[in-house]
Amino acid sequence: MKKRIVYFDYLRIAATLAVIVLHTAAKYWSAFDGRSLSWNFLNFYDGITRWSVPVFVMISGALFLAGETDLRTLYRKNILRMAAAYLVWSAFYALTDPIVGALRTGVFEFSFRQLISAVIGGKEHMWFIPMIAGLYMCVPILRQIVRSETVMRYYLLLSLVFAVLIPQITVMSEDFIGGLFAAGIGRISQVVSSSMDLRPVLGYSFYFVLGYLLNTMEFTEKQRKTIWLLGAAGFLATVLLNTAVTWKTGTPCSTYYGNFRLNVLLETVAVHTWFKYRNYRSPSIGRIVPALSKYSFGAYLIHIFMLNLLDFFGLNALMCTPAVSVPVVSLLTAVLSFAASFGIHKIPVVRQWIV
């Protein structure tokens, strides 16, 4: 039996809570003037939680690339489960959204065509499921990459340069420099993206492989402090870069929220490293955390429904200053989501496929 990686449980719970905060803030993110104090609070909460999805991918990468799961088991146990969860939860949202809409507006809008479209398209947060299923399909290939440390580091370097650094330099030159320099950088970036077929290093496999590397690497205390310092700079940059462009243009900016922005990457690595090197010796917390970790996927899947339910009763980021409303609504959403996931886990058979 494999030894349980304790910090992954804590990290998985933290990432789930961060996603809930992110979506609580993002729900009414565009409802405020970009130069208002309220919008800046939403930008703050949105900006400091952007590491959540990359961390989910990194945890999966660390576990799957270190394992020995054969292709048959991978499809029957993991990929099929993702497909089942996607279809069931897409259907759940496709059926409940019109009901919630009717309660709010008094008009029930529903058609079979809309139902099919909603089931296939999924709810906004469910893009994660086909993405992670695609990475599972690539596990046998990615395992060959991580077997050689030289190849793995080269792979990550290519991803860093072409998926993160070049796009970052391009958008920052457009936002803060402009003129001939920005035009030149933009043209170079366009040629790279259109003429160089680098798709194998441009996706979430970057975080998948990075998760494996960071889990197997050991950092000295000095290296950890450097990572945390860079992470603090990343958190600051995520908030301030969006704020700067918003103040410049008068329109709320989300450019620097992207999962492949350098500032978000720095956030992600810092959070991962912080959790990896914490001391987890509390017996009481140690018993609760594995259980909560088990319910985190279900909480992730149902949290948008809980957010909409609370919104129906007027509990949202607009109910008072976002400085207070976002934490309060996020906490309520988290409690309801984990409780619902706990309940679903008590249903035999179902729990194995949809949470």
C-alpha cells in the first residue's frame, strides 16, 4: 500500500476553498466600477486565489506520474469516472438552472434542445473535468518524460518559455509600453503561436509534470524562502497589474488572472511549497482532514449550485461591502458544499462515480 501524502489532503482542501472564494468574488466582479473600492476588494479576493486550479492539476500529476496504473485501469477507473461525473453534474445543472431562474423571474424557460446543449456544454466550472480526463489519457506518455530528469526539465523549460513567459511579455508590453516595441513583441508572439507547432508544451500538462517534480524535489530553507518571496511578489502582481490596467482604461481588467500568467505560476509554486513543508502533527486535525479531502471533489462540483442558491436569498457579494460579504458567503457556500458532498458519499454505488 502506498504511503499517504499528508500535505496533499491539506492542499486539496485549501484549493477547494480558494475556488469557492474565487467564484464568490467573480460572480459580481463586473457589476462594480473598476475604480471603486468595492471592485478592488473583489479584485483582491479573485487575485489571491488564482493558484487553486493549477494546484489541483499538480496534485493529480504528482500522484498519477509516480504511480504504476496500467492503461486499462486508467480508463476503467479514472477516465470513465470523470465522464460519468461530467454527464451527471451537467444534467443536474441543466435541470436545476431553469427552476432557479423561474423562481427568480417567474418565467420557466425550458426546451429539450436547451437541455441537450447544457448537458454537453456543462456548467462554467466543469471545464476542469474534460481537461483532467485528457491529462489522464496522456499519463503513459508523460510518465516517459518524467523518467528522465533531463527530459522532464527540458519539457518544463519549453512550457515555461512558450506558454508563460512569451505571452506574459506580450501582454505587459501592450498594456504598459505600447508603440513600436509592443507591436514588435506582438508580431514575434504571433509568429511563434501560428508557425511553431508547440502544442504539446502549451497546455495543463505543464502543471501536471511540475506537480510531480515539486513533490519529488527537496528544497533547502534558503530556497524555500526565495520561493515564498517570489510567491508574495506573484500575489501582489496579480492584484496590482489588473488594478493598474483597470485604472488606465476605466474598464475592469482580468488579463493577469490567467492560469498561465507568470504571477499566477509564482503564487502556485509558493502555495504548494508552503503546504509541503508545514508540520502536520495535530491528532485532532489529522483525523478530520483526510475526510474533508475525500469530500473536496464533490464540494467543487456542487459549489456553484450552492452559490446560486444563496444568491437567490440575497446572500452574495452585493449584500454589503465585498470586504465582508465575500468571506461570509464563501464560508456559507463551503459548509453547504462539503455537507452535500458528505451526503452524496453515503449513497452506495453513486459515490464511486460522481464525487
